[in-house]
Amino acid sequence: MRILSWLSGFAAVVFVVSAALGQDDLVAQGREVYMGRCEYCHGPGPQKGGTMTLQLRYQGAVPGVLAERTNLTPEYIRAVVRTATPGMTPIRITEVSEQDLEAVIAYLTRYNEP
Amino acid sequence: MTIPPGLSQSQFDDALAEFRGVVGNDWVFTIEEHIEMYRDTSSPLTALGEQAIPSAAVAPENVEGVQGVLRVCNDYRIPIWIISTGKNYTYGGPDAIVNGSVILDLKRMNRILEINEEQAYALVEPGVSQYDLWIEIQRRGMKLWIDGPSPAYSSIIANTIERGVGYGPLGERINAQCGMEVVLATGEVVRTGMGAVANSETWQQYKYGLGPWVDGLFSQTSLGVVTKMGIWLYPEPPAFRSAEVYVPNHEDIVPMLDVLRPLRISNVIPNSASASTNRGGPVEGGFGPGGGMPPGGMAPGGPPPGPPGWRCRLGYYGYERVVDTNWEQTQDEFASVIDNCQFVSERYTAPYNPDEMLSESKLAAGIPSFQEIPLWNHGNGWAASMVVPFSGRKYWEFLETIDAFNRQFGRRYFGGPLHMHSPHALIALAGVPGSATDRDFNERSREQIVQLHQLARENGWGEYRAPLSMMSEAMAAYDWNDAALLRFNERIKDALDPNGIIAPGKNGIWPARMREGQA
Ligand SMILES: Cc1cc2nc3c(=O)[nH]c(=O)nc-3n(C[C@H](O)[C@H](O)[C@H](O)COP(=O)(O)OP(=O)(O)OC[C@H]3O[C@@H](n4cnc5c(N)ncnc54)[C@H](O)[C@@H]3O)c2cc1C
């Protein structure tokens, strides 16, 4: 089925990249949560509202795809997820638990300079 | 900290302790940072200082938890407001009507209990989103399509029982509902339809069971908490055609609707078709996707620049020859009565690749889309979605009436969007802009929307679904025989929810203890 190969194709790419970097369990868990709760707005490809908005905002200065960023701080990610911004309504603890948010933060900051 | 009406702080503290006993410490939210997440970010009431603030949010994990929460609410007479995923933006988000309500957040009840490929249905809990179900179907490789609204993170149950709108062949969402489990306000659990037959294997196959068909009581409801629901799915069709028809002149909406009506009613156009002005929204600057509402007002001058005219979006499903024939026939019907129509269409065949589909096509194929969410710009305005006869002439009268009315407020109206999910009627939207911060502006706009409701009532246009801040005004249109229907609803409300705890004021229906003083 083509939908399936399309989905798993994308997952495989991300997995290879992060595996090469020796990710820990938290990052792997974070990727899971991200794929289920963030990717549909922030993933690559057309028609992703978050990516479209961020591409317009940054004009190529940083990647439009959130998962490719290297300059997001844990505090900033937490604040954007839990409070209202112009493009994102708050994502509640019942949707992404505190522990899941920690994992997403680990995933989104995995390429950051130490 | 806000507390529920009529309770002392110490009583409320006791109630909170009991809630914690039911759902656990982690799932009772009271601190401001958490309460803020349960507030509608696009409410016109915020700038007016009238937005209800919850006293707490409570999130049970299962039916027993829901029963426990309701027991505490009954004991303390605490009003609760139910949310499944709480994304009801533009209709009120997660907001309650009564200040100090407790939000019953069902997002943790997010199990997909069954997906049956052969019988084409799923049984889900309230926290399951459109996206959750769609991705699970893909993961299992099942040849099934879902249908639903464009915000794909929203709840299948909530959107369906609110009688929401999808864009595919099952777009009239409430028609795809089959069988419910409901926790009544008093705590008893009821299963509807064939679910009431203990050994039945047809709960999700046959809706009606025996005797009065009560499922409707639990749609747009304040009578119970829906904890499980069956939803019919669509077998993946061999071919799918997504199409748009453009007509060049504003007046062409009249023949356009008259062409669409018989095609929709006879199911030649099987999807939940929609139409809008080519300029995108009902007002200049856009009311919805494509632009928020300018706080300065709508369309102060004449029509905005850009092409005039209208477009409608259609979908065809089935065998290749059938979708082609029906589309050709549709084009012939249009071309025979409207000059210079433009037809745009794309045919897809199984297996489908969402990545290669236009976003308009995706919606008509039930593939969750998030494209328009950030473009919405959280308008903080008001909208009324009215049921209007499916007739070109009648809709033209609607347009002219609303436009003449809006002019009194220095605003214009150009029409759309129109929903044709229910094939014998039009759902036509009229909006009034709002501001997130400007109180005076929202006072003026509220005056306009309240008067617009009176105008609608005089013209016999009731709303199909009301935004939180205008629920009583919307119900006021349902006034036949001295509002006999409202009184009937109030009697049911009092009988099933004697303490008046569930969603007081929802759709203008108040429990007895809060009716005094209500209009
Ligand atoms: C950009 C944009 C596009 C939109 N497009 C569409 C669209 O195409 N079609 C459409 O229909 N809507 C649309 N909406 C409106 C809305 O977002 C959706 O209808 C959404 O499904 C509602 O949110 P939800 O499912 O999270 O419901 P919730 O917020 O969880 O619930 C909505 C209401 O249903 C009741 N309720 C919820 N759960 C239960 C339960 N278990 N038992 C009893 N009562 C319950 C409550 O009264 C609650 O207030 C759109 C909104 C936006 C911002």
C-alpha cells in the first residue's frame, strides 16, 4: 500500500539519521510523541501548517522543519507547547504528558551545540 | 482562583480532594498555568471580560472515573463542561458557559477499541482524534477511509455528536454514528441501539434498536457523557475524483445552487460539497482560512479586488467509469445553464498516496489536514451558521438581507462558505468580526450579532450549531408554539440531570435551578 510505504519511508530516514548520532531512549520516545502529536503540522513536505508558517517567518535563516532545528531551547519549546501562540493553541497535559514533553524536548534539542 | 458558583472555598477544597481520590493527584488541574490551557484563545468574550474561567479540570481515564467525577459533582452541585479533545475553536474552544465550572477532560480516554475492516466501522473513546484513527488504519494496512472536519486533532466523538461537517461521502457526521455508550448525569451507564442487547454482535451495524431512538438526545447534549461511540467508515474506493467548479459572476451562485441541488439529493455528487466565494471567505479580508478578521471591521468599502464569482468543491467515489461519468454529467449540467464555467478535476486511483494529493482533495478523501489551522489567525469573532433552503433564489435573498443589515454597521457581506453536507439544505454562514483586546469594538460587534440573530429568527433561519457565546440567542429562533421545543428539552434536562450539573446553558437549555432569572 502506497500510504504505508510513504509513512515508513519517512520514519526510516529520520531513524537512520538519529541512530547515527547514538540517540538515547528519551530521544527515541520523544520522536514517537513528535510523530503522533507534532509532525502533522511540523513535518516536511507541503501542506504542513507549522512548517509553512515557520518557513515564511525565517525565510531560510533556519530550517522550516522543527525537527531539523538546532537552536530551540527547552524553555522555549515548553512555553510554546503549553501556552497559546498565534498559530498554536496550548497542548494540554492530557494530550502530551509532562514526561512526554520532556522526551519531545530531548528529541528537538538533540542536534543543539552543547 | 475561581470557584464553582454557590460553593465556599472549603467546600470546594473538599470536592477537589474527592476528585483527586477518583482520578489521582496528577489529573486534577487547579493552578493558573494549567487552567490557562483550558481557555479558548479565540473567544470574543475575552476582551469583554466575560469569558468563564474554570475552577479546575479533571481528567478520568475510564468509565468508572467519569462516574466518580459525576458523583462528586452531584454531591456538591458543581457544574461541569465536557471536552473530548477540547479543540472546539470558533464554537467556544474548551470554554464553559458558567464561570467556575469544572472541565471534564476526556482526552486520556483515547483507546481505539475496534476497527472492523469487513463491516467498515470503528468503536472509539472520546479522546481518539481523527488523526489517531487515520494513522492506526494506515498502520494496520486496512482499506478503509475515515471522514471528518479539517482540524484533524479533534475528537471523532465530539465532532460527530456536535453534528459537525466532514468533506467526503460520510461528511454528514452524525449519520455515520452507530451505537453509543453514555454515562448519564446520575451515573448510570446506558448503551444505545443494539448495544442494549447484551449478547448482540450488531452494536455498530444497526443504529436503532427497539423503541424511541434516543441517540439524538446525546448529540449537542447536556444530558450525559458519551464514553464510547461507533463510527461508520468508508471502504477505500477503487477511484476517487476531486473536482472544483468555478463560476465567474457573483449572481451565478443562483444557478449554481439550483444545479447542485438535484445532483446532491440524488447522490450523483456523493460528498459533502461546499461552496465559497472565489475571494475565499464570507467577508473582505477573509473570515476563516486565508485570513483572520480585521479588527477594524469587515469590508468597509465595496467588494475587494480579485476575481468575483464562486467555486464549489465536489468529490466522486467508486469505479473509475462511474466517477468519470458522474463528473462529466455534472459538467454538462453546469455548462448548459451558466456561461464560462471553469472545471478543474483530478482523478486518483487506489492505492492512494496522500503526499501527491492536493490539500482540497485530501479533505474529500478523509485524509486529516492541518494546513488551514495556522492560517485561521484566531479571529475572536462571532459567526452564525444558519439552515437555509437549498435554492438559488432563497440563498440570494439571504445574501441581500445580510448585506443590507451589515451596511447599517458600515460593513458588507459577500457570502459563503456554504456547506451541503445535509443534502436537502444549505448551511450558510454569516460572521461579525471581533478583537482579542478591544472591548469597545467587541461591544459594537456583539450588538450586531445579537441583532443579526433577531433578523435570522424573523426570516426563519435557525442555526445548525451555535457558538458558546450566542447559544441562548441561537435557541431563541426555535420559537414555534411559544418555544414548545425548548420547554420539552428543559423537562428532559430536569428529569435526567436533576441537580443540573452537566453543561448548564448549553444551546440555551438551563437546568431548573438556574432558569429563574433567565429569559
Ligand atoms: C480552522 C478551523 C476549521 C474548522 N473546520 C471544521 C470543519 O470542517 N467541520 C467541523 O465540523 N468543524 C470545524 N471546526 C470547528 C471545530 O474545530 C471542530 O468541530 C472540532 O471537531 C471540535 O473540537 P473537538 O472535537 O475537540 O470537540 P470538543 O471541544 O472536545 O467538544 C466540543 C463540544 O462537544 C461536547 N462534548 C464533547 N465531548 C463530549 C462527550 N464525550 N459527551 C458529551 N458531550 C461532549 C461539549 O459540549 C463540547 O463543548 C473548525 C475550526 C477551525 C478553527
